[in-house]
Amino acid sequence: MSHNTVTEQMTQAGQKIEHDSFAIVDNEVGIHNYTEAQWQIVRRMIHATADFEFNGLARFHKQAVEAGLTAILQGAPIIADVEMICVGLSKPRLRHFGVTTHHFISDEDVIIQAKAENTTRAIQAMRKAHRAGLLEDSIIAVGNAPTALLEVIRLIKENNVKPALIVGMPVGFVSAAESKAELELISNVPWITTHGRKGGSTLVVAAIHALLALAEAQSK
């Protein structure tokens, strides 16, 4: 069985389990409405959560996969709303492409500013990333905080910020679905999202790992 050498499991046993899991997902889903490349992402999201509802809940800007692959192959940084995403992403896989990760949610200055302005840390973290010039041409990964996603959308609209790709999948009951609905209205920046309340950092990590695997296959 052929496999990517960097973005798959390191052992044959691990590879077999992963490939068998993907085969089960493919078999249970059957026909779907995604492109082959999009399905690689959705399938990994289902694999990571055992939730088949993401077949349908996962939504893609028409240029999302192409933009994500280009960004990864160019070593674009990943700006995350929470540390969990940075921890969950495979360091060897990122290192292979020269991709770095950044998060600012727990920085002291972010916390101080959030208290001073009575906003969320997530908003201030994205503003800090913007001031540092990190949002431009980057992959923005939001799996927890709807306010982070809404702030990025505001910066796109008001400051003409142009990330390479937004993987926006915040989870929850307050503004999560609404923030993703706003994202789906963005046409000039590619995005991958999940419709409704469901989301989370696990899904963001799964989607980015799928993009990394696609990028490795493309670069061979």
C-alpha cells in the first residue's frame, strides 16, 4: 500500500489502522457531494470525531483547497485562536513544510487589553496577530472562539486583511453558528468551515493534517 512518508503514521501497523478506518468511513458514507480533494479533508474530520454529520456540515469556499495547498507549500504560518490547535498539529509534518504556528490567547498583554476594553482575549489575540503582520497570507485556524473568527472577518472587511485560508470551526452555543454563517458570506478569502453549532479544535487539526497530506502528495 502506497503512503506519504511524512504525513501518515510512522509504523505499518499504524498506517493499516488509519487506512482501514478511512475505508470504513468511505463505505458507510457512500456517495457524497464533495470533490475528491475536499473529501480527503471531510473524511479525516469524520475519522477524528466518529461523527458522520460532517458529511454535509463541512463547507468549502470554491478555492479553499487550492489556496490551502499553496499556502502550506510556501511555508505560510498558522495563526490559531487557542494553544490546543498548535499542540495538536504534528510538529514533524509542519517542519517538513517549514510551517510555524502562533497563538496569543494567554499572552499577558492580550489579557490586560481584553480586561481594559471589556472584550474577549480571542479578539485581542487576533488584533495582536494583525499588528504583528501575521494574518496576511497565513492560515488562520479557529476551533474554539467565535469572537476570534468574527474579529478576523471584521479585519478582512474593514482593514482589507487577506489571509491565505481560514479554517474556521468554532464550537458552541453563543455566536458559533452565527460566526460561521458570516464566514460563508466572505468571497475574497478562501475558507473551510462547519455549518451550525458543531466544530472544535480537533476538527481544525484534522482538516489541516489532511491539507498537509494533500500537499505532500502534490509535491512528489
